[in-house]
Amino acid sequence: MAPSEDTSSLRGDTTVAGTSEALPDSSKPDQPTFVEPNTPSVRRRTTDQGKRDSRRLSSLQRAMTNIMVPEKPIGKSPTAWRSIRAIIMASPINFLLVCIPVSWALHFATPNNDTIIFVFSFLAIVPLAKLLAFATDELSIRVGQTLAGLMNATLGNAVELIVAIIALTKCELSIVQSSLVGSILSNLLLVLGMCFFAGGFRYSEQGFGTSAVQLNSSLLVISVIAVLLPGAFHLALQNLPSTVANETQYQEGTIDSDILKTSRGVAIILLFIYASYLVFQLFSHKELYNDDNTSEIQASKKYQPGQFESMKMKNIHRRLRGKKSSPSHSITGGEHVSSPTEEGNPMGDQQEAAAAAEQDAGSANDSESVEPEMNITVSIGLLVVVTVFVAVTAEFLVDSINGLTESGAIGKEFVGVILLPIVGNAAEHVTAVSVSVKDKLMLSLGVAVGSSIQIALFVIPFTVTLAWILGKPLTLLFDPLESIVLFLAVLTVNYTVADGKSNWLEGMILMCLYIILAVTFWFYPGAPSIFQSMC
């Protein structure tokens, strides 16, 4: 027992670090037992806690890096004069900016001349949409890939959203719905068709990722279902026999109220789907939307030598007939006509394509930094100024629609479905077609199909939700012809992109379908909205 007493006395004399008080004697039953701070268990707990804190900190740092740090280093910021010069030279259609003061002057000087006001306002918004995209691109290169994607997703259809909001505040419900449906049709048929057609002149087949395309097809189908269900709901209840309607207490006002409530509920669900889609595209599966993901994308095929220029070669042989009959010959001036063995050598073409791909990859790696065309102050100022100009000009544009259509020369459906979408999509048309020729078809699909998904899952439900806040009776009950046309367009596009490759004929089919729809809406007067009287 003596050693025990000695140990107890020693423990009782032990002092806590940083204090002069002695620990209580552990031999007393009422005193708690204290564990020394330097025991192995405490050290393990401290180490584990430090590792967890370090992991949390590293995860937070990675998240902030993806959000704020640009993917490539940014070069020296240009001066204000160089930034202004870049704005002037940003697009060849900037000369249409002179239509902005002209349209404003016409609106105040000759308010009854709606046709001229519409034309100049229409032409003025086209370069403004391009400048809006230019400012967004300049800001996106200064932030991380995630935040850049969010900026492009938010501001990508800003013109369509501004036009829809202005038309909504003026109770032009049919213009709101037809312009948004027309934007989807324009992106799916006209823009995508032009991309396939333009790329088909350089490549016999172009490949793209099937996983991302199939997912986009599913999202488009969901949006079409959301548009068709209110129409089916209204049609089913409207055709009920009077006895059944009285028994079920379904009157006309009750049907309209239920459609309005259903549309608002579906709009909230669509916004949730769009938020999930952004997380999927920008965070969890962003590699599916990259052109460099070669495991998912089928290799594009170029035309064989002489395949696309057969008519030209036949003309050459006709002119040279009787002069030389050898399989391989040259023309005076150094032009070489390939021999049959050269024309039928696919390996040579593949090696040439591989060498070109390596050269492109090398040149991409050589560019270590991105040179901005505007400084950040001018970029933000341009974004704000252009947005204000778009809002004011779009208001004059919407004000002139009724006067334009009342003359009978053009219908309101044609203006909403065909003309107004061209205003916001003109800049995207040029971008998508130019990158498709460079075999960046995933980027073209992101512009065309991605914009359609954004309008269907974000702009339309957001507009319905905003109308709910403003007390406007905007629903998902679209015009019957618009709903059917939207369904047919999505069905055609899904069949076209199902195999993961495209050619020029598929592009021509999509463009011709859009022309057919344009002719149809030229003669279609449009069905009156049952909710217009409630606005």
C-alpha cells in the first residue's frame, strides 16, 4: 500500500500547466479524475480534429478556387481607350447601333407610326444583344469556371427575359408566351440546323457526346410535358357534359383558377429541375459538356480527297481529255491532280488529321494566358449600360406591336414566334455556327440546345412566378398550335441527335422544318387567351 500512497501524493502535488493550483487528491472518492492533456488519446483526438479541419479548409479552398480563380492566367488589363476601341470593333453589326437614337426619337416624335418604330427598335436590339454577350464573356474570363458558367447561364438569354418581362407588365400575355416558345424553336431548329449544315461542308460526319445530349433531350421532353399538361387539363374539363360538370362543381371560372394554380406549382418544380441541372453541368458532371472529352465524343470524319469536289475534277478531266492519259499528271502552274491511289488512301487522310490535331493541341498549350480586350471597369459599365438600353428599346418595341399587327399586314403570332426570337438569338447564331465549322460541336450544342433548356426550365417558369408576384394571370396554357409545334420540334431534334453524330442533310432538315413553321405562323391568326380578360 505504500507505493499507492506515494503515487497519490505525487498526483496530488501535480500542477496544471499555466497555474499554481495543485490537482485534487485522486484517493478521495468525491474528487473527479482528471486526464492529463498530454495523454495519447488526447493527442489522437487533436490530430483527427486537425485533419478534419484541414480537409474542410482544403474543400473550401477548392470551391473558392473554382468560383473565383480563372482557369488560365489573365494578361495585362488594357487601358480605357483600348477597351472602348474593342467595344467599337467587337462586331461588324455595330453600325446598327445608330438605330438606337433613331428608334427613340421616332417613339417620341411620331408615336402613331408603329411600323417604323418596330423596324428600328428591332434593328437596334440586335447589336445590343451582341454587346451584352461580349461583356459577359469579358467578365467570365476573370472568374473561375463555375462562376463563369453561372454567369453565362444567367445572362445568356437576358434579352428574351427582358422582352418577356416588359410584355408581361403591359399585360401582353400572348406576346410573352409566343416569344418564349419561338425562342425555343429558333434555337432547336434554326440555330442547330445551321450548325449541322455549316459543319457538314467541312466534315462528312461530326461527333458529339451522347450522354450529355440524351440528358438534354430528357430535359426538353420534361419541358414539353409541362406545356402540354395544362392544355390537356383544360380540354378534358371543358368537354365534360353539363350534368357531370354540375355534379363535380366544375364551372368555367373554377377551371381557369385551377389551371392558374397548377401552372404556378409546375413552375416551381421546373425551377428546381433547372437548379439541379446547373449543379450537374457545372459541378458533378462538367466533363460531359467538354469538347476534350474524347471518350464520349465520336471522332469527326473529313471528306475523302476528291469526294466533295468531284464535279470540279470531272471538269478538269474533260478539259485535259486527249492531252494526257496517265493516272497521275500535273497542270501548268503547279496544281497537282491526285492519282487514284492517292484519292483512295484513307490512312493518309487520317495521318493528316492526326497531325493537324497535334498541332492544334500544341498551339493551345502554348497560349498560357488570356489577353482581355476590356478592363473590368469598362466591362461592368458596358454590361449595365447595354442592359438599360435593351430595356428601354424593348419597351418601345413591345409598344409598337399592337399598331403593327392591327393594320393586318402581319399577324401577332408571326411577330412573337418568328421575329422577336431573332432579336435575342442573332448573336448566338453567329457564335454557334462559327464554332461548328471548327469542329467544336459540343459548344454549338451548348449554345443552341442549352439556350432552349434555359428558356424552357428557367425563363418560362421564372416569368410565370414573376407574374404570380405581380398579380398577372400568366399560365403554362399556351396556344394549341404552339404547344403542338413545340412537341414536334423536340421530337425531331431528339431523333436527329440520338446517334451522336451529324451531317449537312440533318441540318438542312431542321432548317426546312423551321421554314415550314414560319410559313404556318404567317397565316395563323392565333387563338385568344382565356386569361387576357383577367389581366
